[in-house]
Amino acid sequence: MKPAVFLDRDGTINVDKDYLYRIEDFEYLNGVEEALRQLERSGFLLVIVTNQSGIARGYYTENDYRHLMDWMISDLSGKGIHIAGDYFCPHLPGAVVKKYDVECDCRKPKTGLYYRAAKELDIDMDKSFSIGDKLRDLEICRETGVKGILIGDKNRDSGDHYHVCRNWKEISEYFSRL
Ligand SMILES: [Mg+2]
Ligand SMILES: [Zn+2]
């Protein structure tokens, strides 16, 4: 079993632009590449877990999602960063695209995607972390030994299941102190 860092995508790896799917709109957050390289060097699998309700809303398709994600994975790979897996939820209850109008177990704060990743990639949850810009990205930390990091520059206090870092520089510092 291997430890992993579960990464939310929008607002965590890249700047959150509503319902992003175009490569030309994609923009990394400051310091994320360096931090991910360091985490991987420390032995963590890097696993993306992302809600993509834009698919259910009909703003873009699963193919559009895949196109951007494949580009991003290959761009990171060119920078020496390997993404072990990416897991997404396309669903939304009441959505206009009927196929995705589902009460699923994978739309965060639900935790289905994390367990799927853990099983497929043989992840040691007790040694793993989840990083996201919303509390819904850290629900898995309530159910398992996964430790949470909330990223963002708003002044928020750490909760009992997560630690707050303002940016990726602070996350790097946090990991270097562990
Ligand atoms: Mg987010
Ligand atoms: Zn889902």
C-alpha cells in the first residue's frame, strides 16, 4: 500500500474559473508544480478527485473534461510530475442532462471516489492527505485516517479534521515540518 495526496482540481491545482473546460482558460495556482513534485518525491501518489457538475448542467461533455484532463496530465508529466489517477463525478440531482440526474455516491462531500481510488491504486488511507479549497473536499477526513488541508487566502481557522494553508508555499512548508 502507498500513501496518497488526494487533490481537488478547480481552486486547488488551478485557478477556479466557473465550469472550466478549455485549455486556454487553464491557469496553475502559484507554487503548485513545485509542491507536487516535492510530494511525489516524498513517496505520495498524486490522485485528483473532482466534482464536474458542468457535465450534468450541459455546459461541457465528458469528452471535453477528458480532453482538458489529458492535456493537464501530460503538461504535468513534462514537468516531472506523475498523476497516478484522476476521478471525477459528472452527476447532479435535478440536472438538465437526464443521464447525469443521479443521486450518486461520488459527488463530494460524498466520498465514493476516494474509496474507488483507494481500491484501484492500493492506497494507505491512514498515511494519506486530502487537499482542497472547500470543506466538501475534506469529508473523507471525517470517515478515515486521511488528514485534511484547506487551501485558500480567506482567514479561516483550522478544524479538528483539517489544517488551513493560505497557498501552496504554506502547504510545502507544512509537509516539510512533518
Ligand atoms: Mg475546488
Ligand atoms: Zn457522482
